[in-house]
Amino acid sequence: MLKSQIRKKILKIREKRNIKNYKINFNNFNKLLLQIKNIKKKIIGGYYPVNHEIDDLNILKELEKKKIKISLPCIEKNFKMSFLKYSFKDPLKLNKYGIPEPCTGKLVYPDILLVPLVAFDKKLYRLGYGAGYYDRLIASLKKRKKIISIGLAFEYQEFFSIPITKYDQKLDYIFTNKKILK
């Protein structure tokens, strides 16, 4: 099946189920984070959920309460993204896709990246919306430092096999509403 066909199929299912603002259980997610050394010194890159994506904002709020640095992406030219340090006290603006992003903030390079996805497979490959923003970002960050990428998804977004190209970046973990793949 082509990427476009998988994307269309899963997005239709996600819209039908319309589970608005589904939140990952922070205690379960925290178990994964506790395995990471020096978590207090890490920068977490999150995302602002749209199109019925898993809502990671509760995770980011809990991390901020624990004094862990959080950041959100900003869309740039040429299908690139950068991350700005963020606090829930900071204002957001809508980007060209209608997604809230920080207006201002210090440029940061996340150590741990929470990644939205449309579909995934057991080999930890993800399918996004097709523009390659996260694949470019992950490749760029890996050239800079060691990072941990964690995809967030609903169980039903799992697909037997995602077609991949040389540009597709494998994730380190996929955290669903029912299990963790690594």
C-alpha cells in the first residue's frame, strides 16, 4: 500500500473516532522517562496537537512542574522546523497551518523529542502528513547530538509495514494508549 493510501485510511479512522484531546497517562509515560539519565538536564521537544493527534500538552505541563525544560516547534521556510524554549505562561501564535507555536523564545535543540504521527509499524517507522518536517528535524538533531525520539499514537494507528525511503527516520520508541514499542 502506498504512503498516501495509508495516510488517508488512518486519518479517516482517526477523524471517525474523534477522540478529542486524548491524553497519555503521565504516570505510564514517566516510567519511560525515569529510565533516561539526568532527565532534569534534558530539553523536551513537544508539539501542539491538531487533527485528533494524541495530546501531549499534559505531559509537557507535568514536566514543566518538575522544572524540566520544554520546547515547542516553529515552522520555518523549506519544510524545516526549529524549537523554542516554552512555558505555558508564554503566548502562542498560529502558523501557516493554523497550529499554535511560540511567538518568542530561545532557540533550543531538544534531547528528547515527542513526535506526532499518522501511522507506525513495529520496526518503529512512522508516517506523518507527508512534508518531511520531522524526518528532516530528527536527521538534523542526530548530527548535532544524541537524541531520543518518542512517537505518540493510538493503538489503531499501527500498520503492518510502513513503506520507507532513505529520508525516513526510525524512532527510538512508540508510546501508544496501550503499549510501548522499542
